[in-house]
Amino acid sequence: MILEDWVSVLSMALLAIITFANVVVRYLTSSSFAWTEEFSIFLLIVVTMTAGSTAFVRNQHIRIEFIADSGSPSRQRSLAILSALCTLLFFIALTILSGRMVYDEYTWGDTSPAIGVPTWWYSIWVPVLSGVISLRMAGIVHRLLGARQ
């Protein structure tokens, strides 16, 4: 298992625990924890990004297999390189743009509506995890370009 697997598992476990606790509290007291929705959204972002990274590492990302896996090995390799490069460029752009968003949230002092913590505490993980995916994709591109045809 890779690091992203462990982060995904822990995030999902924590998400299940806080959601279950919120349901029990809501059932017993007719009120709920205000922070659970914000924290659940944060955990879902983490799970999405780490699971995406895992899918890229294991070559299980969504693709049209009819196109990607058909044709000569040279064509398949070319499509794999094109796909990896496009994905790498996307996640580099996401890292930069979401980093700018986090900087703006930090600069303007935005706070979350329910518990009043700085919103950048939640959103900092998008550029961080996008950067991780960018590094993973750079490794994949490097391996694809170095592979013999």
C-alpha cells in the first residue's frame, strides 16, 4: 500500500465516525454538531485527491479503453504519454490556481461560517495534494518516456 491509500482509509474512517456521531446526537437531542459538515467536506476533498493519486499510480484512471488499448504498441504508448502529459499539465495548473486561492483566503482572513476557523486551513490541502499528484504524474511521464517501444 502506498501513502495515499493510508490517508484515504483514515479519512474515510474519520468521516464515518463523525457522521455517525452527528446522526446519533441529532437523533437523541434534535440538534447537531455545527462543525461536522465543514469537516466532512474537507475529508471528502482529501479522499478525492488521494484516491485520484492512487488511481494514477496504479493506472486505473478513467479512460476510453477501446481507444487507449487498441492499435499497435507504439500507438498505445503514444496515447499513454499524451494522456499523462495532459494530466500533468492539468494538475500543475490546479496546484498553481488553488494555491492562489488559498493565498487570497489567507490574505483576506476568510473564516468558515459554522465554526469560524480560517478557510485556508481546509483549502490548503487542494494545492498540496495537487502537487503530490503532479509529482506522481511527472514520475509516470518519466517512466513512459524512458520505456522502450
